[in-house]
Amino acid sequence: MSARKQSRRGSSEPAEEHHDERWMASYMDMVTVLMCMFIVLYAMSSVDVDKFEKLRMSLSTGFGTTATNYADTATGIVVPPDLIGDKGTLTATNVEGDPVDPKDLDLAKNELDGLLKIRDRIDAGLEAQGLQSTVKYEVDARGLTTRLVGAETFFDGNSDVLTPKARRVLATIGSVLASIPHQVSVEGHADPHGSSGPFPTDWELSSARATTVVRYFVDRSHVAGKRASAVGYGSTRPISTGTSVTAIAANRRVDIVIVSGAPESVRTLLPNLLNELSHPSSSATPSAPATNDAPIDQAETPPKH
């Protein structure tokens, strides 16, 4: 008898039936392949020879059948054409040398242009009075620094009293500072040689000189007091390590820092941008920023501070 009939005789329960479903795996693979084929056909419905060639080479490379340089394997940041230099590098980087955001680069260019215009206004005013050799300029990530060259030009030895020449220089600088919205930090420095008397240490001497300059700006030039600050660094931040009279005098200085209000990511680009203006790589040379490197007047250099 059949298995079905035997089941009926031997037991009241029907025989369990088994179904082989392994064929579904092959069927699903076939459906997946067909789906991929139709996707590719749809993508190729608008024939572009260049895109088709790139697709063909990419698929060949992906399946390991052909090695090619046409496959798009690019990584990193796509650099706009206007940011590519002569050697294929960004025209500006941050302090770590990393690529920069194009928006930050545009902001940095505007910020640098504004700081250089302030410098030019100060320089023009001093030049009109024959005083341009009394200052130097520097642009860094903080902003624009106007450096009063040689403390003896602005103060008597070991004194915080302004000389007549100092008042003329500060009046010119102050008139520009009063017309801009930037914060102004006045920083006093001293050299480490000799006595600082009548002040106890170089800290008091440098702080007193910085405070005197700030008071002049606020009282005489009407710079808003909330925008100005004074700090003394003593002899801890020399800009020259030489032992000559000129080198020592360079460390007896007062720096007037016009602080940039731009974000840090923008301010860190300023030194590199300024360097590009000073050392352009193309024939179209922009006007390099004017710097004043006149030596310190040694005839006015006292033996100390």
C-alpha cells in the first residue's frame, strides 16, 4: 500500500511532509543580479561617452579584472581652481599647514586688508611729521602691532615719563585708534641688563610705561577706555638676543597691538597671507606691505633700559 494508506492504518496522525526550499537562494541571487542590471541600464539610459568610459573602467577595476588610473579613488578635500597655486597647492594654509576653508580665506583677506589700511594711515601721519623711523609694524595672528622703536625715544632712562617726541608720535597713532572699533593692547618690555631703579624690577618699569601710553590714548586721543588695556612683560620677551647697543635697545620697547576681532580660524591665516603679498610667486605682483626697518638711533641710546 501507499505510505498514505499505511499511515491511516498504523496511526490516526497523518504523515509529516518535507519540502526542499534551497531553490529560493538561487532564485533570490538571480533577482538581485537582474535588479543590478536594470539599475545600470537605467543609469545609462542617457548615454554620455565620457561617463560610460569611466563607469566601465571603474566596474572593471572594482571586479579586479583591469588595473586603471581612471577609476575615481580621490580622497580628502576638493580644492576649487581659484585656490590652486602654481605648484598645485593651496595658496594659503593655517599654522599647521592644513588646507583652509575658502570662506575663512576670504574673511582673512578682508581682515588683512583692513589691518594694512590702518597701518598705512598711521604711517602716512608719522611720515608727514618726519617720524616714520620711530616705529615698526608687524602683522601676526593677533592683529597689527605698531612697535615703538627704542624706549629712549619715548622715555628717559629708567623713567615712565613721555618725551616730547613720544607725545607727537602717540598723538598721531591715537587719532587713528580713536576712529576704529578694535581692542588695543599696550605692552611694555625692558631689557635684562643693569638696574631698573627707581623701579623695584623690570616688571614695574615695563608696566608703568605701558600704562602711561594707555593713559595718553584715553585722556588725550579720546580712545574709549573699555577698548584699551596695559600689560608689562618685564624682560621676559626679548625680540633680540644680541649684545650690541642696537640689539639691547630693541628690547626696550612698547608694543601697541591693534587686536583683530576675527575668529581664530581666520586670524591664523594672516601671517601666511601677508607673506604671499611680500613674496608673490606670479608676475602680477601686488603691492608689498610697507615695513619700516630703520635702525634705532644709537645717538639717543642710553646705557640702560
